[in-house]
Amino acid sequence: MLVTKAKAFSLIGIMDSSMALREFLEYIMGQLIAQPEEGAIAHELSEDGTHHKFLVTLTKDDVGKIVGKNGHTVSAIRNLLMAAAERDGQSVSLRVVAPHDFQSEDPAENEDA
């Protein structure tokens, strides 16, 4: 029997860290939600290039699937993202919202000018 040793690699080393983290997040989210076509991922990189902020907007039902029971699912996703980012000396934050979460509680602030 021929056994070969797996070669260690990092997606972050192969491609831009922003792209690798985003593709990883897209893949994970796409596997868990019912309406991936309704979702959107916004990405912001800090000025020094070391911190990634991801804002994921999903339908209300899909937000519930991603958050999971007691927040365990979203916590696991955050932990995986942080582990991937730390390999390249980066940090990451993740926020998952439904579209209505962007609106203010004060109706006057939500009116169009």
C-alpha cells in the first residue's frame, strides 16, 4: 500500500487574504441557508490591512439558521474565520443581519430625504 503524506497548504498563502476569507464565508453560508440568492456579503478592510469586517445580510429565516440554537452556529463560523485569518496575521469580525435590522427604531430617521 502506497501512503503519501498530505502537503500542508493555506488558501490565504495562495490568494489574497480578503478573497480567501470571503470565499470561505460564502461557501459556509451557502451550505447552511435556504435562499443564498437573497444574501449579500459586505467586506471592509482596515486601513492597516490587518482587520476584516464582514456584514452578511440574509432573509429573516436564514439569519435564524446561521445564528443557530443559542448562537452556536454563528459562533462556530466566527471561530473558523478567526482561525483562518490568524494564520496570516489578520483578525476578523462577522455580523449577520436581516435587511430590516439596518432600519432605526426612530421612524423619522428612516424617511427618505
